[in-house]
Amino acid sequence: MYTRDEIEEIYKLAKENNKILRSMRRSARIHAFFKLIFWATILGLPVWAYFNYIQPVLGDVINTLETMQNAGEKLQQINNNPVPIDPNLLNKILPLIENR
């Protein structure tokens, strides 16, 4: 079997080993925490920027485009359905134009 000195040496080595293993585990946990913070920042920053800066501008651009499209449709409707001109009014205007 083992002598008392050998047992004490094994006990000291086991305690030192336990201390090193606990330190390694603590370092791994701290590393995992900061890695989580890093990736949350990397993935969260673009989402935050989109909702705070890009989406409002993009919304305004889309509204402007829709307004322009509606205006174009109205112009096409006016073009397709011209306003009828009263023949009496036309007879009054034509001589004025011809005199110039």
C-alpha cells in the first residue's frame, strides 16, 4: 500500500488538480458569457439600426412611390375621359385664337 507521505502527496496533488479544474471551468463560463454578449451585439445591432434608421426612411420612400403611382393613375383616367367642352364656349374661343 501507500505510505503516509505518499497519501499526503496524492492529497495535495488532488487539491491542486481540483483548484486548476475549477479555474478552467470558471474561465470557460466567463468566455461563454462574453461570447454570447458578442454575438448578441453582432446580430442585434443591425436589427436595431433597421428599426431606428432604415425603416422610417424606407416607409417614407414607399409612401412617396404610392402617391406618385396614384397620381399617374389619376392622370391616365383624365386622359382617357376628357372633360366635354361646351360647343358654344368653343365657338367663342376659336375666333380669339384665330385672330392672333
